[in-house]
Amino acid sequence: MLRQFGRDYHATQAAAVLADLDGGVRAMVGGRDYGTSQFNRAVDAMRQPGSSFKPYVYATALMNGFTPKSIVVDGPVCIGNWCPQNYGRSYSGSITLTTAITRSINVIPVKLSIAIGKGNAKAGRAKIARPHA
């Protein structure tokens, strides 16, 4: 897929994680071409974990009344002194949840966590990550 579409989107990496009911990782992709670079972005890249938590927030929001067509406002938000920003420090205004997910917008999951309650976001993550625990 990256060979076919990656150049159009300037993609250099992709990841697919398949988790069984026990939460175990069954597969992952760490980069575009292992022959070119053996650096595994999935496990070796030093990145903040924020984006890895986004799917849990979105899933919990969907379980709590939001839909893919729900309109959310991509705009500034602060929690105390912390004011997360989107890549490029720009905002899109009113968009659907689908668009927010597709663009990997940073601010929307923060606002969703506020809307559904921080405790619900954490509980949703635990339920999704370990459904039988």
C-alpha cells in the first residue's frame, strides 16, 4: 500500500497492530522499506505517547454518544497551563469526527476527553486494551 500510495502522501512509514483478545501484539510495521532503513519507528522512535492514546479517546467517545458524523470544533483549548496545539499550529474550525481522525488532529481528542470526562477516557482505554480483565 505504501508503494502504491505513499509517494502521493509523502509517507515514509506505516504501522499495523493486530491485537488478539489478550491484548497481545500480533504484527507491526516499523517503516517503509526495511532494505533502506532498519530503524523500527514503531518501537524505537522517541515520540511522545499522545498520538497512541488518540484511538482510545475516539473509541470511547463513539461508545458515549458521538458518531463519525458528529461535529467537533478544532480550536484552541487549555487545561491549566497546558495548551496543546495541532501540527502546524493551525485549526480547522467545525469538522466531523471522521475528519479529525483522518487528519490526526491533536486538539480534538483533548476536547473529547473533556466532553466525555477524563475518567471515562481512561476507563475506555482500559476496557478496550484488556476487554476480559
